[in-house]
Amino acid sequence: MEKTANKALDLDGSQGEGGGQILRSALTLSMITGRPFRIERIRARRPKPGLLRQHLTAVQAAAAISGATVDGAHPGSQTLQFVPGKIRGGDYRFAIGTAGSCTLVLQTLLPALWFADAPASLLVSGGTHNPAAPPVDFLLRAWLPLLRTMGVDMDVELQRHGFYPAGGGAVLARVRPQGALQPLCLMERGALLGTTAIAVVAGIPGEIARRELDAVARRKPQAQQEIRQLPAGEGPGNALMLELRHAHCTELFTSFGARGLPSETVAARLLKHVQTYERSRAAVAEHLADQLVIPLALAGRGRYTSALCSSHLQTNIEVVRRFVDVDLRLRDGEGCVIVEAG
């Protein structure tokens, strides 16, 4: 799994999609493989380049759990050097301090803790439902079940919702190291077992949730409906989600409400993403495909099908190839893209 040389890798943060994922994947893989890296032009393709609060939290947290030496970890920095040590279990708490995504910080740290020297708990506070990242519900319903089939022993609990821009949410994860992952083979989604539309509202009228669900029902009349009315103190915020439960995997799609945005528009945006997935023959959609790359590479072999070959997916594969000795590749399938390792 690991690269043999211990020389620091030089990474270009502007390659491919040029966002924060290059840094997050590099942190994860550096901790696991023990390979140091230096990255320049961090988030160069974003309107505000360099490290933001959630990226700094991920860097500082990665350094804490791996005893790393870090240079360049300050707001706005576009250059960072990271030299990892041993991954250590224990109880950790990290606060982003804004509505920056807890999900993205967790997905940076959790794979490393699968290989820690002892069990770990990880409490991250910040944004749990942020338009720039998958919500925590996605981790719970789509990502985590597939990781468990690969042998990951981990629980994730949403303790408090945190919406953009206020934040204030909290997520707790508990990990029991396993040391090795089982291959993932996910070529088909299987039969549709159930569909649930979920409208989450906090600090805004429940009528908004009702209108969103009515708009979804016009296209998905078979979907069960759920309104999650949260305390006003956890808002203001609004998220509309659609869960598709298939025999072999579950997908979750999300659209966020905003001031002045009609409920029908929120629903239409959600259903557009769902339609792209349903028209394909793939097991997973765009975001889940991207987030399975590292587990697939760490297992050393396996394959799955994706509805899209996104720039995120291609960039992530290129970063993984720099750290891990695995034959990781993309190829065209029938109505899908196939991601393979080994």
C-alpha cells in the first residue's frame, strides 16, 4: 500500500479542479503512508485562494492525531509542508469556529484513524449542513454503510445541526482500528427498496418544508415524507434531501433553501441531480464516487460504477496515485464510469 521512498512529495494545489480536496486527500494519505508532502498554490482555482478556517482545522487536527510537523498553517496560506508521525488513538475535539464543513474535516481524519494504534473518538463542531459540502446525513446514510462492508468499525452521530452561515453544529465519531480493508465490489445499485424525501427546517416556518415536500411529491409520489422541525436555536436553516435505498447501496441528494428562493426551485434543483443518477446505470452518484476512491485504494483492489466522471473524481485519483502503489484507473462502462483498483 505504501510508497517505498520517504522523500517529500511536491503537490500542485491548482491541478485539476484546484480546490481543497487536493489538500484533504494529501493529509489523509500522508498520515496513513507516512509520506511527507509540500503543496503549493492551495485552492488556487477558488475565489478566495489559500487556507480557510475549515482547511486550517483539518491541517491542525491531522497534525494532532499524527504528531506531525507543519509549516505554513495560517489563514490564506497557499503553501504548506506536512511531515507526519505515528497515528494515535484517543479522544479529540476540534472546533472549526465557523459554518465550515464538519463533514469534510471528518472525511480527512477518519480514514487515518482506521489505522491508529488505539480506538479514537472525534468531536468536530462547525457546519453540518453546508451548500459547499455533503451534509452529515450523507455520511450516515450513504458513505458509512459502504465502509462497514469493507470492514471499517466506526459510528457517526449528529449531535446538533449547524447551518450556513451560523454554524454551531456538532458531530461525534468513534473509530475502532481494524488495520486492513476488504475490497469493495459495487457494480450495480440493485432493486429500489424505498425512497424518502426529508425537509429540514430550523428557525423558519414549517410551511416551507411542506411546500418543498409537495413539490417533490409531484415528481416522486411514491416517496415517503419526513419533516424534521428543529429548535429555532439551531437555525436559521433549510435543507431538502431525497434518499434512494437500493439493494446494494443508498444514495442521498440534497438541495438547500435560501432567503427569497422559492420552495419549488429548491425541489427542482434536488430532482435534477436525482434524475442524472437515475438515468445512469451506475451504483453511486458523483459525490459518493469521489469519496470512495481512498478506501478503494487502501483496500488495494475492487471496483465500483459512477454516474459521472467529475473533475473532483479525476483529481482525487491523481493525488492517490502519488501516495499509494496501486493500479487505480477509470474506464467507460455501459451507461456509467467504472473506477477500478488492483
